[in-house]
Amino acid sequence: MEIGEERTAGVLVIAPVGRVDSVSSSELERHVVARLDAGERRVVIDMAGVEYISSAGLRVLLIAAKRLKPPAGSLVLCGLGPAVRTVLELAGFISLFAVEPARAQALARLEAKTSS
Amino acid sequence: MSTLHLRVEPRDGEPFRHEVRGDAVVLGRSSKADIVLADRFLSRQHARLVLREGSWFLEDLGSRNTTFLNDRPVAQPMPVRPGDVIRLAESRIVIAEAGDELPAQSAGDGLTGDTDERLPESTVFRSAGDLLAGPAAGGGLAAHMRLINEVHRALAAPITLEALLDLILERVFVQLQPEEGAVFLRDEKGELKRAALRRAHGITGEPLYSRRLAQEVTEKGVAALVTDASADARFAKAESILFSGVRSLLAAPLLDSEGCLGMIVLSAKSRQHPFQEDDLELLMALASAAALRLRNIALAEETARRRLLDRELDLAHDIQMAMLPKAFPHLGGIDVSAVLRPARSVGGDLYDVMADGERVWLLVGDVSGKGVGAALFMAVTKTLFRAIAPGSASVAEAVARMNRELARDNDRAMFVTVFAARLDLATGELEYVNAGHNPTYRLESGGGVTPLPGPVDPALGAVDMHAYRGSRLRLAPRDALLLYTDGVIEARSASEEEFCTQRLESYLLACGEASAQLIVQGLLEKLDDFVGDAPQYDDVTILALRFLGPS
């Protein structure tokens, strides 16, 4: 699994690419936790490159959501493909996340939050 | 070489270093000697080292027991050079070089030097196969056969690794009289480590063997014989062997059909005769007998470790299975059957059926992840259900309380999907909550099979405060429910095809009014047929309940 990153106007975008299964999810977990430990508070996780996510992968998203719970921070998910969206829905998790269709909207949502 | 460096090894006492600054040094028992050796077989002034025209010579001073240089008696002054060994009665003096302050430090494995170090010219390598195949030459044959026979007999008895290595070295010492012997074994990382060491009486210090030699022997699987290291001028600098005065050396790989386990190496400093080729044959024969047994012991130890772990997991499996109700005789008005089949020894699936007055609680769940962590979370979930559900006003309230407990201090964000329900046995009213779980099927007595409708709320443990929404419907007499985990629909065949909800639904349609037990067992058989010899990836849980009508 590859993990892409982009930073714009105080927002960190983390973009995993590939399958987030029981093996690769620990890599993603280390990556995300390291960024949060470093003080990142406004984060977008762009799932456009993820074709599959297991329950272990869902845990990583939950860990990020817990630590970025407002007002401490904010997390937006975007780019959910049908497979990833279905897994989130089946576990009842879709309502726990702020979700936007694509990265541009996700960034706009976080930037709007800053200016308000 | 004007300054002479000596390593003195007295018969009694610790070896020490001596640097000769003048142009002569007298060795003897007398206190007037320059180097005093407390050895009663020495003459008072036994021998002398003198510098003549830039070279050092050894001469005997008319001693009673003569002086030996490299085991040859010194009749007239003889030149000495680094690596030479002077023997006076039972004391030894090794000629060292200025740079050789101390033997090279070993990395703790008993080996030293670089792997590109050159070996003495007198080194002979012989293939292990040739040595084992060829008939032993010379008159030592009978003695050799006796020794090999003896070792084979000893090896047949149960023995620990340490005892085996000691035994091999002991027998070798009796037969070949080396001064030092060591066995090196590969560790788990494949690196050679000294596993046993034996020294002849009176030999002190830690022998270090050439890493280069060890590499040759163990990687190529050849036996090595060094007859006279000191005869090789280039090798004089190879302090690993030479510094401690080793002249002659034997090394044999510990080979079996699967490869090389290590090596056994013997060395001699002042041995009367250097090792011979038939010594090498004998050592090789012993080494191969030992190697077979070593492999057996290693396998036995590995098996014992695995057995211990298996026992632990078996125990955990039994404890986990004991948490699940097997029979439900105390419940009137319903027919229930359930099965849980973990993919590993322990798993993260769970189910429960619990009477609560005129009502009965049902639970099926699936913890994220697998293995011991999931099993512990499963046990906590099951315990919470038992503690919280009875007396709760509603299923939604019970599930919300379970969720609060599971989410507390849950930094790893473990979660468990559950389907929880409560059936009123008097009315057939079913109240249920789906927390991220597969929908339960209703098998209507009239023949329809439908997933229970209703919202899906988050799996338990994910977020600490969350309201859970309950749904209700009324079961008709003879209606049945099927609760399951995704191990059922995601079961994979050898061709990686999934069982899927379609196969599950068509099976359920065919069930009619079969008993709960038949529904469960029939589904298990369907799954087994489908999966065939493919491995089970996920825990499988199936719970069937038929409502028999108002009690």
C-alpha cells in the first residue's frame, strides 16, 4: 500500500492507495497516528485510491475520528468508492464521519470552518 | 624484529605477556632468570633467547630436560619467529608480534578475523562425502570403529543438547587428544555461535577460531585439516589462530541431509604430532552421527514449544466455547439451535440466548480482527450482555449501555457488530437492534424469507455516546429467525467464490418448517460442500430460532 500526502492551507490530506486489509491497515495506522501525534488537527482522508477496506481498516478511520473529534480537530473523508462506502454503511459507521464526494469539497469544508 | 614479545604460559599460573627490551633473556626456575617459571622440571637456567645481527635465536643452556622449539629439541641455537612455541618441561612460551597486543576480540561467538583472511598453506580441505565413504586407512581403524560405535550407542539414548555436545567433545578428546575443542552451531538467524568448549587440563584462555575457516567449513560443507600453521609465513599474522599458538587444527562440518548445522573444531598447540588425515576421517564420522542427532533434538525442542502454545490455545478455545450456551432446555415456546466454528483456535464471534421471565434475549456478534485480541473483546461483550440485558427497559437501551462500556478507554478502536433482540414468548413481539451487523432473516411460516427491516446503527465500541434505534415486529407462530455472522456469506470456495446472501436465501427458502437444529446443521453442511478443501478464513456463527406460538 502507498500513502500519498498533500498539505494545503493548514489542512493535511492523507491518501492511501490500494487495499486496506488486516496487513496494510497497521501501516496506515502508524502513519495516521504519527501525524496526529505531531499535532495535525485538520485532516482529510481521501479514499479515492482504496478499492477494499477490512474491519481492521475501519478501526484506523475510527481512531482518527476519535482523536479529531470537534472541537479538538476535524476529519473529513472523501472519495469513497462503492465498495468502501458499503463497508462503512454495513458497520453503521457512515453517520460517524463527515463525508464529501471529492478532495476539493473536503478541503472547502475544512477551509470554510477555519474562516468562520 | 629487535624487540621480542612473548606470551608466557607457565605450568602453574596464569599466562602473561613479556616484552624483551635488552638483547638477551634467560628462562628458568632460578630467581636470577629474567623470566622465572615455577616448574620443578625446569633447570635453574634452562634456556636463553639472544639477539644476534637483528634476529632472535633460542639456545638451550644445557638443561636437564632439554628445550623444544615447535616440538623439536633445540641442540644448537635456532632462529625464532612469531608463532613459534617454545616448550620448557610443562611451560610454554609463544613468540608474538609487536602489534598483537591481545588476541583479536571476538564478537562473543567464539570466532574472530575477517572472512577474507587467508588460511595457512598447509590447510587441506576434504569433501565430507569422500571422508565418510573412504575406508579408514592405517592401524587406527579398529579404535576408530570402537569410538564411532560407542558414540552411536550413546546417541541412541534420550539426551539434551548440552549433554550431547559434551559427550561428543569428551569422546573426541580421549581419541584425538586435542588441546582445545569447540562445537559451533547456527542460531535461529543462521549465525554461528560457539555452543560448547572443552580444554585439556592446564590449558587456559579462550580459543578463538578463524571466521574464514568457519565459513569455508560450514558453507561449503568441507572438512579442514591444518597440519602446521606456523610453517606458513603469511599466516603468521593471522592472529586468530596463531596468537594462541595453534599449530595444527581439524574442523568438520555438522552435516545432515538438510544442510549444515555448524561445525566441530579441534586444535593443538604443542601436540607431539600434528593431526593427520585419518584423524579428519574419524572426526567427520563423529560429526555426521552427531548432526543427525542434533537435528532430532532441535526438532523435538521446536515440537515441545509448539505443543505448549497449542495447549494454551486449546485451553483458550475450551474456555471460549464454554461461554456459549450449548443446549436450551429451559426455554418453552421456542426451538433454538446455535453453532460457532472459529477459523482459528480462538475467534471473535459470539452468540447468546438468555431467558428473562416471559421473554428471551438473543445476541449474535462479530468482533473486528481475529485471534486472541478479538477473543478477549468477545468475552467482554458476552459478559456485558449477560450483566446488562436482563431488566433493561428496551433492547435499544441495553445495547446503548453495552456500547458505552465497550467504547470506554478503547484507544485501539476495537469494535463488535451485533444483532441483539428480545422476543416476548407470550405475544411473539420481537424487538431488535442492528449495530453494524448482517441483517437477520425471518422465515415466515407461510414460506417467505426476508431480511428484518430497520436502521443500522454503529457497531459497538466505536463511539462512546450514541443512541441506538430499536425496531419491532410480531412473529407469527411457526415463524423462524436466522441470525449469523459474515463468516457464512463470505465463506470462500477453492475458486475464491463467496457463498453470498443469494445462496443463503435459497437455502432458507428450502427449509420450510424444519427444526432449528436441522436448519443450522443443514446450513453447515451446505457451507462445507461449498468450501470444500479451501481454508476457513473467518469464524462462522449460525443461530436459528423457531417461535412455536404463545406459551
